[in-house]
Amino acid sequence: MIRLHHVAFSRSFRVLWLLSEMGLDCDLVHYSITDGSLRQPGFLEKSPAGRVPALEIDGRVLFESGAITEYLCETRPEHGFGRAPASSERVPWLEWLHYAETMAHLIANLNLQWVFLRDPSMRSETLLKIEAKRLANTLKPLEETLLRQDYLLASGFSGVDTMMGYNLLAAPYFVRLDPFPALRGYIERIRARPAYIAARSLDGEQKFYTQDFYEVVDG
């Protein structure tokens, strides 16, 4: 049995999508960020930081989406979503895997400021501008790469695309994608994948964002 501890539209979607690409069914356990369920002792035993995803598989419990992605790709190499140490694409595979978390950290900061602060008057307009600019800058290497190829690796779709794909659900709430035509095409390609569509149908409704775009208005 595979069990994924999950919050809709969160980083655990990375794992849900990768499992879907691998054709692996899972028991999906849904949580909410705001109801305290992630701070319960039973969940903290699975994920010490009180964050999703946590994945029960192969008789063990794994946390951290990057670690789970690497584990799934390396223990199930027949699906072709990882890159072995001897592969010429091993280094870019690892770089994109971790770069996805660099970007996700910026998204988390913007989520905190825009969505999760209980008192909106506590928002820092300076911080919001800086973090949105930093997020936009992280998209530039993606654009340059995707002008040359369809996916993050030249050989095709891999586990690093499931890592990055989550970010591209959230980033358009804070950064306008008009200057990134290759990135927009990439988003269309990943969203057309049958496994992505299947995972989104299981994911659940996002309850974070109440606006189509969050922008600091000067003045």
C-alpha cells in the first residue's frame, strides 16, 4: 500500500503527480493547513516539520518532496524519470531538482505575506516587491532552457518536471508570464499530460488564493 499525506495545491502535488506518471495508485489522506491537523503528534511522527508531503511506501515513511522524488525515481528506474549517476544528465537532473525548492521557498514567502497573515496590516510591501522580483528572476533560466527543448532535460520528461510543475501552478499568482512565452508553452504541455490531469482530479480544490493575481499597488 502507498499512502500520501496531502494538502491540495501544495508541494505534495509533486508526489501525487509523479505517482500518477508511474501508474502507482495511492491512498490519499487530505489535510488542511489552517485547522491544526498538521501539528498533531501522529502527523509530526511522519513529518517532523509538520508539512506535507509525507509518503508511506515500501514499509517506510518519507518526507520532503525532493527526497521523495529522488527515492521514487531511483527505486523505480523502469519508468525513466530519474537519471543514474553515470548519466550525462545526472548533474542537470540534480540541479533542477533542488532549484525547484529555491523557487518554492520564494512562493512560500509570498503565500505567507499575501494569504496566511492573520492581520493584513502586517504585510511588508517592500518584502512583497523583493520576493516577487526574485521569483520572476528564477523563471528566466527556465525560459532560456525551454527555448531550446520541450522539458527541463533535453532527453525529455523526468521527475524534475513534476517538481517544477507544482511551482508553475502557484507562480502566476505573483508573476505575470507575458515575458515568458517558452515557459507558457511548457505549462501547456505539462497540463496536457494524462497523468497530470489525473493527479489534478485527485488533488482537491485549492483554498489558498482568492484573487487571480496579487500585486503591490504603489501609493
